[in-house]
Amino acid sequence: MTSRLRHLTTLEHLPRECIERLLDRAIAMRDACAHGTRKLDLLRGRTVLNLFFEPSTRTRTSFELAARRLGADVVNFDIGFSSTSKGEELYDTLHTLEAMHLDAIVVRHKQSGTPEELVRHAMSGVSVINAGDGNRAHPTQGLLDALTIRQHRPDFENLVVTICGDIRHSRVARSDVHALSALGTGEIRLCGPAPLMPDPAEFPNCRFYDDFDAAIEGANVAIMLRLQKERMASTDLPDEAAYFARYGLDVRRLARAAKGCLVMHPGPINRGIEIATEVADGAQSRILEQVGNGVFVRMAVLGEVLAR
Ligand code: ASP
């Protein structure tokens, strides 16, 4: 059995059994909530700080709900955009907040690697959980996507998963690939226009496509990604109508996928750019299920890192 995590900054190199333990724990949390327990007291007396330097709707809200459902106190600190240098904004804030006797910091930052810096600088005994750093990692999204897939298709080795969109700038794509690879997924396909594709050396177990019709053929899962305009040079920004025509998931393209293909998207969705409304709201869409699973996965992660 792998040892308990103290921090969660990335899924990269996490062993399969650790990922499975977190997913099993998420299911246990879901079952406990389904049996009418609105609040567990696993984390009573502990304090979780949500430290968000980038906007967030789903992730921040679900970390907050997760912490409260486990009985913890929650402090929200939304910093938004700051003109101060990275070092100033991060360490001044950290040292100010440390005086509040925190147990965990949930951090989102535009700069990749910020969670590891916090691990190095935070007081000992404080756990750091990454809620998305730059284009690098979004581990709880990777876990909730894996959980959503596992609920429908636990046979990962037989699955073809297609991830389409702005892979280069996507922390979700990276964490999804780490989780899916650890779980033994049969085939992972990455698809997008050349300027939005990463260096293939970074994804040695994936197959690369620029033709979405070919990439979706026979897929069991389609994960669609938002264009990360905030991380892109304006010259890389594609024309949205042309992008949808080549890379949007519409009813015609979904018909090329395997029967019952799960349609997923981490949100926020741009309807008519990466996904058609009929597909986003259609019978195969698992998008709201992803959102619901996000709370249970975050309960599982908080429970793991803060367990006494
Ligand atoms: N919400 C996800 C993230 O924070 C996906 C996105 O923003 O496109 O990375």
C-alpha cells in the first residue's frame, strides 16, 4: 500500500493504487452523502484556505463545499489579477495568511509550479493542494474525470479516449493523461490544430491527430477542451467559426464515435466553439456528472491529506 499523500500538486508519477484509493474514497464520500449525511465531521476543527489567483467557478465552489461537508472551516481568498511581481504576491500573501493557523491551502495560480513553491515555503504541517497551475496540472480535475469514466467504463484497458482542443495550454489535458495512463487506458488520442498541440515528447503514450473526424472514430470517451485564450499569443487564436467546423463536437461527429461514447468537458463550456449545444446537453453528455463528482473527489483529497 502506498503511503498517504501529504500534498497533492500533480498526478504525474502517482502510482495506480494511489489514484484508485482516491477514487474509492470519493465513492465512499458520495455514498455517505447519499445516505442523508449532509455533513461529516472528519475535518472538524481544521481550516482550509482557498487561495485563488485566477478566476474559478466550479473548482473553488466545490473545494469549499467539500471542505464544509467534512466539517472544516473555510477561508476564501480571491486575489484575481495583481500587478505585483509573482514573488511578492505569493509570499506576502502566504506569510500574512499563515498567522491564521491553516491546515491546508488550496491554490490556483497562472504560474506553473506555484504549488511546489508553496510546499517549500509553507509552514510545516500545512498541506498544499493544487487547484490548477498555469498549463501544468489540475490534479483534482484529472481525478474527477477518471472517476466519471470509471463509473460507466471501469475497463480502462479497452477504452479509446480522445481529448480534443487546446492541448498545449491545458492543465486538464495533462492531468487527464496522467490519470488515464496510470489506470492503464488502452489508447489516448490527442487532437487539435498544430499551434495548439504540445511537443509529442511530453506525451509519449498518446497518439497525435490533427483531423478530428479521424480522432473521434471509434472513441469511447470524448473530452473536449476550451481554447485557453488567456494563455495564448493573440496570433495563435483561431477564427472561432473555422475552429468549430474542424474541431467542434457536433451530432455528426459524435456519430463516428463508438456507441454510447461519453461526452465530457471540464467547463467553462463555449457552446458553438468546442461543442454544439445539442451535444453538450444531449443524452451522452456527462458534463454535469463531472461537476457533481468534483465535490466527492475534493472531499476524498482533503480527507487524505488532512487525515490525522
Ligand atoms: N476549468 C478548467 C481549468 O481551470 C478548464 C478551463 O478553464 O478551460 O483549467
